[in-house]
Amino acid sequence: MDLFVGNLPQDVTPVELDVLFLSFRPLRLKLEQRGFAVATVIPDRLALRARQQLHGRPLRGRTIEVREFFARNPANERRGHKHRARTWPGPERRCRERRGA
């Protein structure tokens, strides 16, 4: 199960995260620059225990947030993946031009 670890300090190191998740044996731990990380923990019961024990725990003065990670699907986003690169499917219209009847 993938776990989202949020509200991390900007200057947190991978070593600090390894120490935090040491007893849960993460398969993979990916640290992002925007203050969050994604940890893959197998089996699921170990991931649930990690979520219960680490959620709300302080790390350098900040309370970390641990929950199940759900990857975003670009098809469900308001703007899909590379929305500016896509071509307009219909005929081009000027700003105030009316549609044909």
C-alpha cells in the first residue's frame, strides 16, 4: 500500500524519513521537493499500523500527516494532462462569433 506523508519540512532529508519508517520496512520511499513523500509499505497490515502510529507525530516542529496515497488520474482532473498542447476539436471561432443554427 502506498502512503502519503505530508506537511514535511522543506529541508527534510531522506535519512530522516528512513529513520521515521525504520520499523515498518518500506519497499520504496520517494521524497518530493514540495514537502511530501510517498512510501510503499508491504503488507497492507503493516502499512495500516504505520499510518496509525505516524499520523500526527511531530517532525522538527511540524505535525506530519500520513494517509493512503491515491494517484491522480489526469482524465478526472478539471484540466487533463497537457491540456494546452491539445488541439481544439471543433472549428475555430472568434470571441463573439455566434454558432451556426
